[in-house]
Amino acid sequence: MKTQIVFLFIVVIFFVGGKAEAETSDQDHPVSFFTLKTVMEGERRLFVGVGGKIDGVVNPTLPVRAWDVVKITLINDDGLNHHITLPSFFITSEEVSEKGSKTVMTFVPFKTGGYGYFCILEGHRALGMEGLLVVSH
């Protein structure tokens, strides 16, 4: 039983792993792509949308559908260290530490509702680096 759980976990991680608009790779596997860049405005730390409907939007709401594939690209645009996490879906990006560096996280949201995403580095969330992923049917 324990082996089966570990195997299932590995399979989920393998399949769970942009731009700011939903695209469809084929009829059966829709993929929503979003790109966020990091921005520093004075003391504030922010995510800003790049492209599509979220272009230029600070800490944009990311609308997706349950069970569709979601790919979020995070681009470091301010030279500070950053991550992005969605703890409700057990996913955290790799750190982007140099200006121009990027990371992509891919996952499948399996439950509907609104879920916060934010930077996990100390103080960044409190300084404004957080947004909302909204998962619908």
C-alpha cells in the first residue's frame, strides 16, 4: 500500500511538473499559460502580468478550470530573489535570483475555489507579492 502511494505521488509530480491566456494543445488537454514578472516599487514587491488579459495587471487574478493543465512562468525583472507558491496545490517554483532568470511551474488544479499564490521569501508577501488563482468547473 505504501509503495502504491509513493508511486502515485511520483506519477502526479511527473505530470504536474507561459503567456497570460488560455490555449488548447488539443481538444482533450486544455492548457492555461500565464506569465508573471517580479517588480519592485519602492518598498513594495509585486507580481505583474505579462501578455493577454493580465498584461500590466498587478498581482492578477488567474482564472483556470479544474483539471486543466496550468503553466505559470515567473520572470525575475528586479534582480531580487523570488519564488511563487500555491500551497493549496502543494507546488512551489524554483528560485529566480538574477534579473532575467525565469522558472516555469506546471500543475493541475483539482478543486474549485479561490487560492492564493505568493512569494515565499521572508517579508515579500507582506510587501504585496500575492495574487489569486480562481478555479472554476
